Amino acid sequence: MKEKLTRAGYGQLLVQLKERIRKAQYQALQTVNRELIKLYWNIGRMIVEFQRREEWGSGVVEKISRDLRREFPESRGFSSQNLWRMRQFYEVYRRKPILSTLSRELPWFHNVLLMKRTRTEGEKAYYLRACAENRWSFRELERQVKALAYERSEETPCETPPKPQNRKDAVLAHFKNEYILDLLELKDRHNEKELRKAILNNLKDFFLEFGRHFTFAGEEYRLNVGGDDFYVDLLFYHRLLRCFVAVELKTGKFKPEYAGKMQFYLAALDEKIKTRHENPSVGIILCKSKNEEVVRIAVSRTAAHLRVATYKTRLIDTELLKRRLHSLPTPTA
């Protein structure tokens, strides 16, 4: 056996060991969390069943709390308030097996927040899935709920989102129609350079809104075509979709010529940068505002994966958005 370690070989081993340890630690935490949520579910179920069978009043919850805290003084989860939450948790999800399964992937206080702040099954399903996929902290989940991420995720607030009709729709479903960039702390009046710099200086916060599957590939990414240089404002790589994502930043209203320019960038990326194992590139034109009819006509004939999205620099007025959403016609079957 060689006594002398090579720097490259040892470095590679250390990276793999760290990755394996972090993965095991995360899985261990997830296992503990699932068992805790399962316990709380069963406590809630048993309280409900015994109350109904024995016709006990609400005062029994306080008595159970006192006795459990006396028996398990080291545990802080058996207050009467938390027992009522467990009871509610069981009542909310007992006839919803899919939601019940999803809820076990989230920490307890994430579930408490969703029980308080969401009303419909579709709304709960959206946040349960998004939170588990993106590993949102409690603070970030609270922010997403406050910003009405569910309501903004669909053209109309349907209970069951329509299934994508083709691969293009399926790919674009990973991207929102509107992004809230309040974490960048931009001034209301800013130019495209300031917007780009704010994103680059706060990539971690930007990915909280854009999605955790992104990695940064370049700023003003150069594409040489026919001897001329062209520059993409921001270039990312989406690990889940296995494709490049070009982002063009516009601080004004969407114009049809933006779509043509983005199609050119995507074609150049696919021809010159993409490997044969990767999927076609996606383009996001991020504008301050847009006219839906203009967007529809501008992108209707393109085969490219192209999304025109808007952004806001601060959390949206939730009451105003709710009124607007409630004024939309109810979707028909």
C-alpha cells in the first residue's frame, strides 16, 4: 500500500465522505421527524376517538396535558395548546391520505402554520409539496404563504391544476408567472444593471424564490455567433431539468422583440453549449409588467421553451390580490 497520499486522490475521497455524511445526517433527521409527526397524528386520533366514545368535554385535553407533562417532564410538546393542534391535525387530514403522507415530510411547526393559514385542499397540497421539495425554512414558508405563492402559481385558483399537455408545458410548469424579489431589497426605481447586481449579490435569497435546483453559470454570458459576441444577462443550470436557463432582465413592460432575441439565445446555447445528454435550453424574460395578449401572440408560434414572467420588488398586497382572484370566473368542469 502506498504510504504517500496524493493530494487529488485524498481531496476526492474527502469530498465524497462529506457528501455521504451530510446525506446520512439529513436522512436521520427526516426519519426522526416522520416518527414525531406519526406520534402527534396518533395522539390526535386517540383523543378524538375517546372523546366521541366516552362523550368527554373539552376539559379532558387539559387533564391529559397535565398528566403527560408529569410523566414526561423532559418533553415540551404536550401543552394543552399543542394537544389541541394534534387533534386538529388528525381532523384536517384523516380523510385526505395523500395530504397526510405529504405532511409527514415537514417539521411540526410547518404543519401548524399550514393548518392556520390555508383553507382548501389544493392550497395545502401546493405548500406541502413545494416546502418538501425546496426544503423551505419556517421563515421562508411563512413568507411564501404571505405572498400568496399558491394563488400566483396558476392562471386561475383551481383546486386541481391542469395536467401539462406536452413536454414544453411540463418544463415551463417549473417556472412561475410572477416572482416576488423583496429579499433583494431593491428600490422601486432601478435599472437593469442594478437588478442584475442585486440578484448576483443575493443568489441564496434569489434561489429561495426561483427554486433550489438552480446553479449559477454566468453573468452577461458570452455567445459568439458568426464572429459577433452576444451576451445573456444571467445564465443558470437547472439540475432537475438538466438544461441551461437563460434569464433576460427588463425593468419595463414586455415588448414582442424580446421574444425573438431570447429565441436566438436559446438556439445558440443549444447549438454551441448544450451537450447531447442535456435537454433543450429554457428562456425566462423577467419584466416589470406585461400584456397577456401581446405575450400570447409573441410566443404562440415558437417551439422554444420560453416563459415571460413579471417581478415585484416587495411583497404583494395580499388583500388586493385576493379581491382580484375572487373576481375571476369560476373554472368549469
